[in-house]
Amino acid sequence: MPLKEGMRIVMMATGDIALPSFTALRDEGILVGLVTQPDKPAGRHHRLTAPRIKLKAQEFGIPVLQPENVRTPDALTSLRSLEPDLLVVMAYGQILSQEVIDVPGIACINVHASLLPRHRGASCIQAAIEAGDDETGITILHVVRKLDAGDIICRAAIPLRGTETAEDLHDTLAQLAPRPLLEAIRAIENGTDERMPQDESVMTYAPKLQRGNSCIDWSLPALQVARKIRAYHSWPGTFTFYPSVKSGRDKTIKLFPPVDVFTNISKPVDACPGMVLEANAGGLIISCGGVHGGAIRISSLQPPGARKMNVESFFAGHTILPGMILGLASPGENS
């Protein structure tokens, strides 16, 4: 069922996850503007690069606002000039003031990539994988000043297989989001939208990830290590340290999915977390810690100053041997 004519919607979005929802609103003919982050330097040459959603808006002939700070008087004036009935926020990247929330005539709603109240915050996709959740999804909620804490309008859930990377899940949730978003807007139009308060007692928080979160702790059980490698792919990624035979210094090495988990592997009596159990063309099998031990196998990695490669290619110029201990250096000490 198409949305009613006359509804004026402005979307506030920057991340690529919002592109399918943006296109769906445009196809309904009710999108009158986009608010997105300013163009930023990107790539090796730091060229000024526009968000992809801005380029899509320009392709559609939709007005674009790019305030450095959406809370300033000038930005508020520009936003009000679009006369929105509804603000739809998704991966925008700025904190909204109450003045912004109050701009639309009907409501300000958010499209969030988790099943709230679980995983409020910026790294909700990664958190669902790292926690080993059985499901995740999209939540449509009213925006309030407290982060991701507004009343829920509707949700759409999907199961997790236990093999997804954050990159995979990002794309899946991007494609899922338009359906519950349009469902919520129809309910708001018809006055049938529910306002379900969130249960604060089961709330979890997923803060923005930093590169400092990327170092692997081999004392964790194998399953947790594997989840982290999948959850942090492709940003910020994961790494460990390995002892370089040539230089005598520990060097960083990035780790990539897929990751195989062995929970009942036979280990030498002197095995410790981070010890390399096997190193051959089939991959590196690395001992992990925890009560039940276990190990993981990595078959793709990236040494310093090189491209991502399989283990066989890595061994052509580098050496990792069974018995070596990974992860001995402190983050930032060596390169």
C-alpha cells in the first residue's frame, strides 16, 4: 500500500546502510530533503569525498543540507525551511538537540540496526556478532534526547547463522530496513502506531569502536576470538603480534575471516594461549584460552606493508612456526 500523498519527509543519514531506505522513501514520492554530514577527505590522497547518499540525492534532484553542526541556529533555520512532517534518522553521525527533534510537524523517528533495547549505540551490528546473539534486526523508534531510548514503533528480526561478518550483516540489515520503516510511517499516518516503552533492565550498550579495540586476546575461548574477528571485519579489523625471525622484533599481522573453530582439539601439554599449533598451507591453527581451551584456524592474513594474502603466500616471505607464541607485544609498541 503506497503512502499518502502530502506527507513531507526529510531523511537525516550519512552511512551507506541508509541507502535502500532513502531510495524507498524517494520511490514513494514523499522525500523532500536530505541532511547529511559534510564531505570529508578520504583515501591515500585525502580527496574531498561526498557521502554516497548525497550523490544519490543529487541524482534524484532532492535538496541536500550538510551542516557542520545540525544544532546551530543557521542549520535549524535551513531544516525548518524544508517543512518536514517527519524526520527519519539513520546512521547520521551527529547528536540531535531537542530543537532538531521538535522540527517536524508529526514525529522524529530513528532506524536502528539492532533489536532494541539490546545493543544501543554506534557498534550495534558488531555487538550482535561478538555477543553470539541468535538474532538481530531493525528497530523503528521515536527519537528522544537519551541515546536510542525512545518508544519502539515496530521491529523486524532476522536469525544469525554464526558465520556472518559485520560487513555481511550491514548489507543484510540495509536491505531489511525499508520494510519496517514504511510500515511504521503508514502506522503514524493512520494514527495506529504503537509506542512500546523499552525495558531498561535488559538494555545493553555498544559504544563506537576504536582501532585500539582490535588486538586479539588469545586468553579468550576460541569461539569468542572467532566472533571478534568476524565482528570487526572489515573495520576496524583485528590483529595480533608475531615474532619476526628476520628482525628479532614482534610485528603486527592482521587477521581475516573465515575462521574455523576447534573446541576439542588435542594440544601439547605445554600449549598456552596464542601458541601456534600448526602452520602450513592449510592455515595457522592457534591455541586459545578459557575453561574449555580450543583453537582457531586462520587462512587469510596481512603482514605489515603488504596486501591481504592466503597463508601459503605469506610463507613465501615470512616465517611463523609451530610453537611460536602470538600476541606478546603491547599494542602500539612495534610494527
